[in-house]
Amino acid sequence: MNDLNAYVAQLTEVGDKFGPIVVKAVILLVIVLFLTIFLGRVLASLLVRAGVPERRAAMSVTVLHILVLFIAAVVVLNVLGFPGVLLFRTIVVILMILVATYIIAKPYLPRLPLKKGDVVGIGGKVGSVEAVSIMYTQLKTFDGKVVFIPNHKVMNDQVVNFSAKPKRRVDIDFFIPYDQELAKVKKAVMDVLQGDERVLDKPAPKVVVSRFSPNYREMQARFWVARKHAITGKWAINELIDNKFAQEGIAMAAPRLELLKGGDQ
């Protein structure tokens, strides 16, 4: 019984000595954590408004969290009685090792070939990237659907990033019967391309005969536009070419499927 009383007295003494310090350290840690979260949100919002890409803004917030938590750890452990100078030096060395490891390993770390706002094609799905998390890439397709694609699939599947370059090439195919004058057709299409401000001068637009079929020429208008006009620009120029052909009296042919009779090769 005396041993138990002595043990309880010893615990009480330890509690009286370190209890207030531990309570102060916990309160300080909680305050710092809430302050870190608040500052992180404010910083992320300011960076995004300033035009910083979301991924870089997130990295900046992460660096802020690390710095604040590092300072908080030093202060809390110092309150608990750990030697401040020794503790500071130890944490600095650990951070230096971690930073050096990251710098050396960074070129070899896998990265997603996309970012928020890019228009991409992944596994047969085409849409705009709305968000990228640790686990999923969120796409919004052009028909309004939201698709969540696991990042391991993104890393292991073919990804087409339509937003990676500022310019896109557009090809428009059309079919012209042999009784139509070729030079007239090419001039009509070139007039449309050269007169449309969406079509870039360099590389220069071209109108070519891509293939000969038994009943018509397969022709192609090939030109470059700014990325934002890749789809809507093609639709508009399709219509302009059709109207131009109607004005010039140029007839177009439709591709045909020819069936061979038995015995004909």
C-alpha cells in the first residue's frame, strides 16, 4: 500500500511539474495549425487571382505549411524543455537532406502530363480538366458529363493533350467530281482560307488533291489556327467553303461504297 501511495505521489509530482507545460504546448500547437490552414487558403486564393497556375499555388501553400510547422515544432519542443539550439540544428539538417533528396529524385518522379484547364483525351474520353487530386483526374466532357479517371490509368494510358501547343492544324476533306475545274476549286477554297482571320499565315494554308477515286477527287484543305479555334473554326470554315462552292457553281460529290458482284475481282 505504501508503494502504491508513493507511486501515485510520484505521478502527481510529475503532473504538477510538466502538466502546465504540456497544456501550453498543445494549445500553442492547435493555434498554429488553425493559423496555418487559414494562411494557406488566403495565400492560395491570392496566387490564383494573380494568375499563378493552380498546381504552383498548391506547391507554394505546401511550402508555407512546412515552414510554419517547422517553426511551431521548434517552439513547442522548446517549451517542453528540449534544447532549442540543438533541436533547431537537427531539424535543419533533416530538412536539408529531404530537399537534396527531392532535387536529385525530381527528374525521375512520374508527373501527370496535364493540368487544370487543359483539353485532353484519355482512354477514349475527351474533355476539359476540372481538377487533379492525388487519386483522380476530373474531366468535364463536351456533352456536360463529369468523368473521374484514376491517376494510375492516366499514367499507364495514352494521353492526348490538345492544349499543350498554342496552334493546331485543321484538315477539311471534300470530294470533287472530275468534270469540275481543279484550278477553280482550289482558288475558291484558298479565297476562303486567306480571307478568314482565324486562319494563320504561317504555316501557310494549302489545298491539295489527297487521293484519286474512280468517280471523284478526294481533296483536302489544310491550315493552322489558334488553339481556341480548333473546333469552332473548323465548323465555321466548313460552312464558308460550302457557301463559296454554291456561289461559284462548284458541285461536290459524295463518297460511294462500291459493291462487287460475285466473280468480279
